[in-house]
Amino acid sequence: MLEAKKITVFAGHYGSGKSNLAVNYAFWLKQQGKETTLLDLDIVNPYFRSKDSEKELGEAGIRVIASEFANSNVDVPALPPAAYSMFTADGHYSVVDLGGDDRGSLALGRFSEMLAAADTYEMLLVINQFRPDTATPEGVLEVVREIEDACHVKFTGIANNTNLGAMTEKSHVLDSVAYAKAVSDLIGLPVVMTAYRADLGELDVPHPFPITLTTKAIWSI
Amino acid sequence: MADKVLMKGNEALAEAAMCAGCRHFFGYPITPQTEISAYLSKHMPKVGGTFLQAESEVAAINMVLGAAAAGVRVMTSSSSPGISLKSEGISYIAGCDLPAVIVNVQRGGPGLGGIQPSQADYYQATRGLGHGDFHMIVLAPSTVQEVIDLTFEAFDLADLYRMPVLMLSDGILGQMMEPASFPEGTGRTLPEKDWAVTGTQGKRKKNIVNSLYLQPDELERKVMERYERYDAIKKTEQKCERFMMDDAEYVVVAYGASARVAKNAIVAARAEGMKVGMIRPITLWPFPVDAIREATEQAKAFLTVELSMGQMIDDVRLACECKKPVHLCNRTGGMIVKPQEVLAKLKEISGGAK
């Protein structure tokens, strides 16, 4: 497993599973005994976001910082002022959930210089082979360039989150190892995490990170 | 593209439009529809298509009219308030007998309303969506796969009947992600667009696309011809899904996202021994009148589940000719009805679990 940094940013292509991964990672950090904060900096999604898990995170003792307008009818890309606490809160570990693509990553630009100065950040590139735009390493590279240009922060590692939603099978995850390796070779960053649904059982993949789905379908009982 | 992909409803709709041969999109961003515009702005140029963000919804819909008149497959998308702005142009498109696909990813209303999911534009969608005597075909998907399949269908139906087709989605379907795959096409043979305004090159009589008629009797004749076409569509294009209907005594009628909620409530009700089924309209215009009529005999009561104050309920009452009571389970304003609420309502109208 990767070594926890003071600030871990989850960024990547729209719909690659950043929110879910960020929430799971926050729970994992907390289990390691770290004081943990989740920052929902998504300025793109009107709903279905990490703030949806605020109650469960709160119950686990994880602080949640999100725009006060998130999940409301106020359609403005506002950032929460408390986001600055990721640089000031002593002993706190912060998990940042960014919106997708260059549009969503723009929000991090505000903090790019402070991040560079903090020197203990990690920015993970979340990839999913079943998203058409990132199905190939070349597609991922395009997304990487767009995001880094938008937020002026460089990625430090790759989080392979290949999944087909509820239809994900073991073979999908196992087959994606080669894909993640090819992405790693092309963009020159290490794969630091292979995320997969915990109920698939234990899988022999690089840096396994079993997760549970935190966003429950609102139409189910 | 892989066999199955994981996509948001809005992205899937945009990709399906391109797969169906749409190379012209004119729109204006609005939540929760924006991913359609965002996706097409990125992908349309890669296939030599046109993505244009117009200065307003009114401009966009008139660009759609122009492109449709030239005989190309064209689409615009918006969310509720933006669709209201397009209504004038939609009426003109219907009056010009032009094929076009219009997408409404519904949000709360009236007015600016809100950005959360809603189904409160049912009346607007099914009653013509503009001034004058006209209808549009209205398709209501309930899964991301169906978003894709019905987008193909929308372009075909528009071309086949030379009329605007509305894809009535909502915030949930637009924003949710599901695995889905893309078909090759529908395999339908479509009529030649010999009416298109593409230049005569001096070889044929001019085609004219117009909705203004100088003589009232001529306009009346045109409208009546159009209504003959509507009658044919009502006969052949009604579509719905029947779910657990065989022995159903209580019939839920729900479409789109609320049908997903209703389905889970029905499964739970069945587990408690209640005889409940669902008719899920896939075409909202033409409304699946035949399926409702057919179920009226066996039904003790109907229950519509809607994310509005109850709009489709009127069509169910009309279809069953008020022979059976029609109840409503609803939330509105961007609030989502819960399966537990539907289940409680089913128990209430049936007099409790058996």
C-alpha cells in the first residue's frame, strides 16, 4: 500500500470513480489512526458526489469540507473557504476529491503554489479502462495533459480503478493490470493502487485497494 | 470501443447521437444537461461535425431548424427552463414538417426552479411544446442503455415522420453511470429527403420549407394532413414495458427515473404477497393507451409514480376512461420519491399486505 501523504488529491477523467475512491481512501486513512479530512472540491457535478457520504464520514470521525452550495439548487462553482485548512491543520491528513477533466481540475489551480510549497502531496490519476475516452494509454495521456495544464499541479501516481459498475467481474480487474502498466509506461508514473470492489474477493494485483461502494442508488430500498 | 462501456446518461446520449449519424449540434449549456454539450464539444470536431454553442437557446433551436431544412441529422439539448425558451422554434420546426431531435434533461420548476431531477415537464412535452395544433413524439428512457437505444430511435422516427422528436430524460438519468453498449444501428430503411433545401443546381423545382400559409383553408388542410400522420403514429408507435403484469391487480404506471424507484417497490410488494405490476410508458406521446386499456379490466386500481404534482396521471385516467381509481405517489421540486413511499402507498390503496 502507498505511504500516506499529508495531502492526497484524486483527479482524472470525468466519471473515473474519483469520489468513491476518495471516500474509501479517507476511511482507510482514519483506520490507520490518522486525523482525516475529506475535501469535496468538485465544481462540476451537480449531484452524485462525495458530500453524499457526509453522514457516514462524520460518524467515522472524518471531517468533511464541501461547498455550502453542494447538493443545493445554487448552481455556482464555489469553493469552501475552509479548504485552506489542508495546509494549516497540524497533524491532519487531507483527501481532495476533484471534479473530472480539465474543467473540474481547474478548482485545484487556486492551491497549486501552496501545494508545491507543501512538498508532501500526492496527486493520483484515477483511470478506468471501461470509460471510452480513457480506454487506451493515449487517451489517458490526453486527459493528463489537459488536467495538468488546467490546475498547474503534476500527477505523482496512478490509481487503477477499472470497473464496469455493478457488472464488474474479477476478470475485468485482473485484465486491467496490463492496461495500467501500459499507461504507467507511457506517462512515466508508477501504479500505486489497484482499486476493486471488496466483495470480488482477494485479487492478486499490484497494490490492491479493496473498496466498498459508498454511493447507494437512490432508487433502491 | 469495447463491448461494454461505463457511461453517464448524458454522455451516452451524446455518443449515441454521433453514432446515429448526427453531425450537427447547436445548444447552450444548462445544468443538469451540460455533459451532453461538453461531450459533443470535445468529440464532434474529431469526426468533422459541427458543435456550436449559440448565444441563447432561441438562437440554437433556430439553427436546428436551418440544419434540419438542409436535410442533415441535427440535435439540440437543454434542461427545463431552456426548453421553454426553445418552444417557439420547436413549433416552427413542427410547422415546417422538419425532423430534429430535442433533448430535455428535466430539472425542477417552474421558473428557474432548481437543478435537481424532476419530471414536471410532462404536460409541456406531451401537449405539443409550443403554440398551434401539433405533437412531437416523446421518448422516455429509464436506463443508460435505453438512453442509447432510444436516441437511435429518435433520429429514425424524426426522419420517418418528418417531425421533431423529444428525448425526455431527467437529472438522475443524465447524471447516473451504468454499463451499456452501442448498437450498429436500427436497420430501418428511411425515406429519401427529397424535400430538403440543398440547392436545385437548376435541375429541379425549388423546395420550400415554411410554416406560414397565406390562406386559412390551406393552413387548415396542412394541419389536418399532419393529424392524419399523428393518427397513424398513435396506431403503430405506442411503446411500453410490462413488468410483473400477468396477475397484477394493482398497476403502477411510471416512466423514466421514477420507474426505477417503482420497480424496486413492486419487487418488495410482491415479496409481501401483493399482486402488483407496472406498465412503464417508453413513448409518452403517443401514450401507450392500448396497454392501459388492456390492463383496466384486471386492475383494481392504478397508481402513477411521478416526480411532479401528478401530470401523467391525467393520461392514465383518460386511457382507462376513469373506470378504475387512479392514485398518485409523488415528490416534486427536485425531491426523489423513495421506494418505501411507493410501497406504503400500494399498501394503503390495496388495504394492506395479503
